[in-house]
Amino acid sequence: MPALSGVLNVNTDHNLPSKLARGNFDARGGEGRESNPAEPISEIEVGVEFSSAEPVHLLIIHPETVIGGAEKMLGYFLPALSERSFRVTVAVADGPLKELVAGVAEILIIPNHTKFSVLNLFRQIRKLHHQHRALPFDVVHGWAARDWELTSIVGRIFGRPALGTLHDHPAAHYIRHRRRFLMRLTANWGLQRVVCVSDAVRNACEEAGYQTNRLLTIRNGLPTVKTESAGLTSPSPFRLGYLGGLSPNKGIEDLLAIMDHLAVHTSATWELRLAGAPITKNDEAWLQQLKKRYAQRPWWSGVVWLGWVNCPLDFLKSIDLLVFTSSSFDSLPTVLIEAACVGTPVLASAVGGAPEIVEHALTGWLFAPGDCGAASATLSRLLDNPGLLTQAGTAAKVHVPRKFRVEKMVEAYEDLYLTLRRNG
């Protein structure tokens, strides 16, 4: 890695990753202030001091108004990046994301892009260009696909290299056809690199017509979790767990079908603990119907509905096996990495990036999406041989965090930023 002159001294909130991991981030906190267009230098939130030899100035664009998976990952990424020789400005909207990045990067407030319009795009460009004239950026990074148009345009205007990160399938059902067209256009026209968070996303991009020479895989990473794995909580009952939203595309119907099969094929006693809740009102109605379908089963009394939990890592430590049954593409299921970090093995549907995390029969077990019979057979064998769970949990805690460290993620991005800057 090329060495850079200059020392980045950031007033970093080192508790930020643990706040995110605990799931107790308070969106009301932080010290961000609205920028003043009349004063170019003061437009950026200043809490960062630099030496006289200026480091690479990175602009990350992500004016999102809600906190989701990509935003939490940004919250992990920025504190680790602040340890490197970069000057980082994050262009965000006035909202919870501003509070999330406060103290770990300079903040530039721009209009959000909740609804795309040419006028709104012009206002965003004007704000960024105004700041670029005062404190020039060296590299422009669109953190998510919705940021790519703005990133591409300002990269061209500034004459700076631009890249974008893709956290989802490029043709996901919730992405409209016009948006898919714009994504391909900006990826092939205005971005020097498209960073895919998994090989599964990269393969999907190739199938969708993205230029393969611009695609690069950099997997997401998590901060180091210092915790002791609990191992099996008790000889009986085995605690099976699910963590996530309760909606059809998360495979909850498959999960309960697996439990129905399991009750027939094993004499071991078990309980299923579900940490999560429906996402929409339609999900709530669907879940009630699903509960009615199984309510008379003898095993139903062993199903525990916990709702959302305040500390996901504590929940994962409290169970003997995490069951991940998603039936739709999942780019890189973070919950599988989190489970490995605390030494909890997983039985996972082999969707999206799950096979990149779980090494079958070593750190966990995989099954074909929707194959409830095969999943229940594997689960029955594991409950009859609890030593296999202990072995897999130990192996997962060793191998998975090493592969998905946030420091490794930052190193890959750092190399990419410097290469793009060097090549112009």
C-alpha cells in the first residue's frame, strides 16, 4: 500500500460500532449543524484536524433519509477509515444519517433524493460544486445505487474519478425498470468502478449487462466483537433461533414447515425463538394467517415470539443454532456473520451471498432454498449429534470474522481509492 504524507487526526466516536451492534442507536444524538452556503469553509462540519500536508480528500455521497443495512455498514466503515490517511467528507441529508456519521467524518448537508427530479439534482450538484471550489475532492464515492447519478455527474464536472457501491441485486423486484436503466447507464458511463458487496452481486451485475472490467468485489466487514461464545446453553431443550423481519420473502413459511417436519423426525426436545416483527401491515395479516395454520400442532407451544430485540448479539449468543430461511436474494446476510462472531453455528438457505459466508459442514450447513425436507433432515441429525454444533460454532468464530473484518474491507477500499486517484 502506498504511504501518504499527512496525519489524519479525527475526533472519532469509537463506541459507534458497538452502538450499531447493540441496535440502540439514538437518532436524536450527534452534533451536526446545517451548513451555511454563504461561508464556503463553514459548510463542512469541522471536528477534524489535519497536518499541513493534505491527505487524499474523499467525498462519500449518501443523502438517504432512513437507517437501513447500507447505512449501518457506513457506520462501521467510517470509524475504521478514520484511522487511515484520508480526509473524508460525507454528503448527507439533514436527518438520522447526519447524526450517525457525526464525529467520524466531515459532514456536508445536501438535499435528500427521496424523490428524483432534475431540480433537486441541480441543487445537490450546486452545493457539492460550491464546496469543491473551496476544498477540492480527489475521489467521489456513491455509497449506494441511488447515489450513482449524482456521483457520476459531479465526478465528470470535477474531473475526478468516481466509484459506486452496490448493496443489492441490480434487478431486485423493488427496483423499478427506469431505475435499473439509470443504474446501468451511470455504471457504464460515469463510474470507473462498481464495487459489489459479494460475488453473488457481481455475477448478477454481469448477467444484467454491466461492463465486467468495471466490476470489483469488496465484501462488507464488521468490527471485532470481543465476546465469549456460550456454547450449548443446556442439554435440553435445544434453542433454535431466527433473527430478522417477519415477511414472506424471509422464508418464514419455510421455517415453520421445517419445524413441522422436524417434530416427526427427531425425539430431541427443542424450542424455536423468533426475534423480529412484521415489516408492513400486509405482513401482519399474512403472519396471523400463518400462525392459525400451525396453532394446533403439538410443537407449537415451543415457539416463542420475542419481537425486536435490543441487543441482537446477546440473542445470537443465547441460542444453539441460527436458522436462516430467506427465500429471496440476499446480497451478503449480515446476520450470518454476526452469528459466527459470537460462535453460534447456522443452518442457512443458500441464497445470494450466504454460501460466501457459510462453509458447508465446517462453519455451518446450507440447503437449497425451499427444500424444507432436506433442511429438516439436516436439523434432525444436528440435534441428535450436538457435538457437531459445538465444532461448527468454534470453527465459525475462527474463520468467518477473519474473512469479514471491517479493517479488511477498509484496506480494499483504500487501495481502490489510491489507485483511482493515481490513474486519474
